[in-house]
Amino acid sequence: MTPKQILDSLSETLMRDERILSTQERTLLATLLQHARTATCENPETQEAVRAVIASAVGETVAQRAFAVLGGSIVERILEGSALPMNDPTDEPIPDIYGRKDPQAPGVKAPPKPSHKPSHKPPHAPARGPVAPMADPQAPGTPHPKPVPPDPQAPGAPHPKPVPPAPGPALPMGDPQAPGHAINTTVVSKANLAVAERPPVLPAQCVVLDEFLAAQEVEELMRFTLAHEADFNNSEVVSPTEVSGVVNYDHRRSRVLMDLAHHQDIMLERVQAVLPQVLRKLGMEEFSIAGVEAQVTASNDGDFFHFHCDNSSQQVASRHLTFVYFFHREPRQFEGGELRIHDARLEGGAYVSQGSYQTIVPQQNQIVFFPCELLHEITPVKCPSQRFSDSRFTLNGWLRQ
């Protein structure tokens, strides 16, 4: 068979699979192409340009779904015929959810080099790629790690009226300081490791992926979040010496939603697809996922989260990798809420900030990955309307090992 015959045969096979392209979607595409042909019949160049744009979008969506379906089928066969763990590392690069190859895939940022001076200017927003016009259905048969119950939350307490954060009593995890002041924060990290096993320096590093979800998935997540406003509770702080969390508005202020329904499964599926690639970028070894936590966080006017790490207590010591997915209404109605990941050094058995950090400005449909032991903060949010729908939203998650 010629290369063209092979491609035509593959295209025909993909079109017949409802998991790749449904009957309704095929009908919609045929209608769009027919309208485009009619509207541009007198201008062949315009007609070809429109056709090329549609073809590119369809190709990306079909490729994305085909990867998910193929991956689910392969996983099922491995589980049926082999006792090897799912994350058995290989030397072959694993493509991400959009079919791009690591290590220099567009939209993937390598870990930034640590800076020796405080960086107060946010980096330029990364270039955004095309957004697939249709949702990416969840691949059947793909197993998910059993979720771990999240940290306990305050029972339905009303969201406090925004007030400027005031210095409070010292917390067991350190005395946080207001952003912009001299940084002298101490956070005990990786409580389950001996001091001798902890590196003397923890440079700020992260991996950022753009256009992480399909456009329809972002819209559905936004609608779900706004529809469950009444289910959000005040955020808590877990200290190294406590078993349960407490609400402390001097250290953290925001609201969280713990029950994400099927959106947690969709996010986890995407995260698993890019995980080998992300770990290579971060210089981390692949690991078996023992559990997953996820929540949606809403940050409104005056909300913030002072310096902390995500595995500083025995209760959360098994957390290994953090991800933060940004989404919001457009146009964006808030400012601030930047994620700052600090360079840290080991001092007296605890990690302290070196005064320099990497800044990630919230961008729509963007996700950030970084090790849980890294010291980080969320700068205060400015939302003049104070409406819940105008908040800075994130889907936060932690992979446990």
C-alpha cells in the first residue's frame, strides 16, 4: 500500500469509531464545510484557508482522542497479561495529550534556572496554541488511583468580609510575613525524611503547560464551579504538629470545594498522560501514585496564602507532586493571585527562603507542576466587584506516593 492509502485507511477507521468522532460531530463538520464552501466559492484561496483551519482543529482533536483510546486499550492489555506496574519507566519519550514529543514540545516550559535576586516582574505569558473545538471524552478502561480523603474543612462557615491581612501569632509552621516585606520564613518540609536525606538547597522549579483542557471541558468546569458556590467552605491550615486543620485568616484566606464530581477524573486522566514528561523536566524519578487529592479553590478580593509547602506535616507528608490549574471567567475580573515559588536552603533542620523566587501569573487553562516540598505563596487577590463569579479559581491537586 502507498502512504496515501495507509493514511486514508486509518482515517476511515477513526471516523467509524464513535469514541473518536461521534455521528453528531461528523454531521456538524459536514455542515460547516458545506457552508464554508458556499460562502467562499468565488475565492478559492479563502476557501482553502478556511478548510485548512478546520482540518487542523479536527486533526488535533482526533489525535488527542485517539491517544486516549489507544492508551486505555494498551493499559487494559498490560493489566490482563502482565504484573508490571503501570509506571514502569522506559527510555522511549511519551507524547503528551496533544501528541507532541518531549523534550522540546511547544507549550512545555523547562524548569527555570534559580535566580539570585528577587524577581518582581512576572514573566511574559507563554504563547498559546490552538484549542480543540470539541471535548475530549474520557478514555474507557483507564484506571485511576483511589482518591485519598482531603484535609478536613470548616463546616460551611460564611466567607468573611475582605480585610487587609494583619500580623498574627506565630504558627507552628513558621511566622509568615506579608508579601513585599523581607522574607525570613521557616517551613519544615518532608517531615517523613531524615535530615541527612534532605538536600541543602531547594531551587525554585516548575513545569508549565498551556491549553491543558479542551475548550468545552473548561466551560463545563466553570459552570460546575459557579453552580456549587454554596458548597464552598473556608480554607484551613494544617500545621506540622496538628492532626486536623484550623482556619487562620492571618495565614490563609480563600474558599474550597472538595467534591469535584467527574471533573476530578478528567483532570487526573490529563495529569497521568503528561506525568512522565513532567517528571523528566523536573528531574524527578517516576513513582507509583498511592493516592490523589483535589479541590477547587476560589480566591476573591483580599484573599491570599502566605509562605508554605504542601507536605510539611505528618498528615500530608506523603504528598509528592503538586499541580495548580488556573481558570476564570473571561475577561478576567481580578488582579494579583500570583503563584511564587521560592528558592530555599536548609537551615537548622528547616527550609528557609533565600529571598528569590519564580513568579507564575494566572493564565486561563494553564497548569503548573512542582515538587510538594518547595516553599511557595499566593499573593493577595484584587477583585473590585467581590462577586464570586469573578474570583480567581484553581483546581489544586496533590499526588501521593
